[in-house]
Amino acid sequence: MSLLLLLAALAAAAPSERDPKWYACTRDSQCVAAEGLCGSPGAVNRKFRDPHLAWTSQRNAEIDCEHVIAGPQDIECLAKKCTSSAKTSLDERKQRRACFDAGGSWGGLEHGRGRSPGCTKPAPDAGKPCTDGAQCASGSCVGERGGGKPGCWEWLGAPKGCRDFWKNGKPQSVCVD
């Protein structure tokens, strides 16, 4: 059977949505590398490699994107999910695993670390009502811009983006890159 016929057969049997169980794991040996959308690196539970391949092949045929070229990847089970990340040293992999085990997020543009690797841990008082950053473990009392109720920032570290920062009971709209 030619590769095109095989891919067509897989696409015909492809599920319409990704299934979360495709990524579930309890140990590293359950995870294998799997190409994601537009060739992005990914990882899935080895039992679900075929349905994931079918879904990805079908979606890649439907969307117009440039394929990603990625270097070698580490495939791990972190926080009970198969993950793929750029190849790193054994020491950094141990640090990343400890971070996830503690409920943290590794690297993380979404949590304000920029591109520097490291662990951002959740704040113990996340969401607690406040009127000043000094009342929060993270040092930031924030609310949605334009009148959201203030609460302590959820991560230990400065928040990024635009929001109201509260000081002395008054909000001040600020955007942080």
C-alpha cells in the first residue's frame, strides 16, 4: 500500500476532535514522539499514536501552514501528560520534573519568564481578596482592567499583560511586557 493510500485511510478514520486520553500517562515509557499540527513536535501515549496521526494528517490537509522544523526533543510524562520539549541536559530535565511535581509551570511566556528556562510556582494565596500588592505572596494585587475585583496574582512572579494593579486600595491600569 502506498504512503498516500495509507494516509488517506487514516484520515478517513480520523476522529473529529483530539481526545485528552491520547496524552494521559503515569510514566515516561508510555510516551512517544508524535508530529503535531504543521509539523510541530509533540508527544502522545503510545497506545494512541495511530488515532493521533490520523487526526493530525486530516487537520494538516485542511489548514494552510508552514511546517515547523524542530531539533531533537525530550519526551516525558509530566503532570500526567505526555510532553515534548527541546532537548536539554539531565539536570534541567530533573528540575523541570520537580517543578511540575510541585504544581509549577516550566519556562512559560504565559507566566512572565520570557524565554528563560525556569520554574514559576503557584502563589499560596492566589485569588485572595486584596487592596495592595504588599498583602500578597507574589507582590501583586491585580484585577481585570476597568473594574474587576482585585485578588492576589496566581503565580510567584510578576504578571505580564495589561491589568489593574492595586496599591493603597486604588487600581492603576498598567501594561507589562
